[in-house]
Amino acid sequence: MCYKTCLIRRNMNILIKPIVTEKMTLHSERLNSYGFMVDKKANKLQIKKAVEDLYDVTVSSVNTMRYGGKRKMRYTRTGTVSGTTNSYKKAIITLIEGDSIDFYSNI
């Protein structure tokens, strides 16, 4: 029992959240690929195993990309406020034919 709970917890640390946008919804319908924000230190094999364990699907390919934080500046009455947005890593998961992930099943 602890094995399965620990496995889910470890996989949830790799997969931060799914990316649900118009573009990713279009990709999931046409190309059977889904997007996830993942841990910056995770590699493709860890991401593939995490998706297969959590969603009970078979992954055919994993593509990753890293985004650096952007510099932002806002002008206020008291002066300028500058900062950066967070950097993150994104993974595009392609599944085999016949498999799909339903993000809205628990709503």
C-alpha cells in the first residue's frame, strides 16, 4: 500500500500541472499529444514513467523545452517595480493510437 502511495507522490513531484490551453487542446485532438509543466531537473525517462504510472497510458515520445524567466517592469506612482517571471520546463507527451488522457473527468 505504501509503495503505490509513494509512487504517486514521487510522480506528482515530477509532473507539476497539465497545460490546458486552446493550442494544447487542438494538439490533443489532432496529434494525440498533451502538455505538462514538469520539474526542471526531470529527464525524459522520468517524465515518461510518471505519465504512464499516473494515467495508465503508453507514451510513444517525449519532447521537452526549457523557458527562462522574462524581465518585467511596471511603472507605479512611487517609481518603477522590476522583477522576473518564473522559469519552467515544459514537456509535450505523445501517446500511442487509442490512448487518451481526460483532464476533466474529476470535475
